[in-house]
Amino acid sequence: MQSDSYIKHTKTVLLESFYKEIEKNGLEDFFLDEEIQLYGKEVGKRSLAARWLVKKMIIEHYKNKIGFNDIMIISAENGKPIIKIFSEKISDNILISISHTKVRVTGMVVIES
């Protein structure tokens, strides 16, 4: 489905930024239990870091009308990230892409309205 109106956000950060955030707050402030169970044991937690970055971009886009635990990002069997928003405040179609290396995470968010 192609939309005439969309906004794209992209960002890349060092994994160190994510590590500092979880050191201060803990995983539970940013992720639902299912996400922690699926990706929390990963060495380096790069998958969680990429999901944190995408959630952060979405929250910033909506000017903090939703929080980290209103968003869940899991992977389909083919690896494609699936996003679920648990808030009636958001009705836009949101598409995401995530990637990571050993030291960086990158996310792209496309919001179609």
C-alpha cells in the first residue's frame, strides 16, 4: 500500500548509548516481558538495542503520547520485524527496519498517515 503522506525517521547510535540506558533503568523500563524473553539473553543484546532505538524514534515522533511499553517489536519467522502498538492514540501505519553491528544499531521508521 502506497501512501501520499508519510514521514521517515532514521537514526544510528553506538551500542554504548543503549548499555548506559539499561544500566540506569533496567530492561523492564523499555521492553515487554515477551521481548526480554526472546532477545534479552542475546550476547551483546544488539537486537534489543535496535528495538530500543526504533521505539525511541516512535515515541519522539508522537511527542511522548505513548511509552516504551506501549510498543512491542518481535521478529517473524523470516526475520522481518513486526511492530505492535498498544495504544488507541496511534492509528497510523508504521513500518520499521532494524539492523545492528557489533558496535552500532540502526533503525528506520516510516509513518504513513
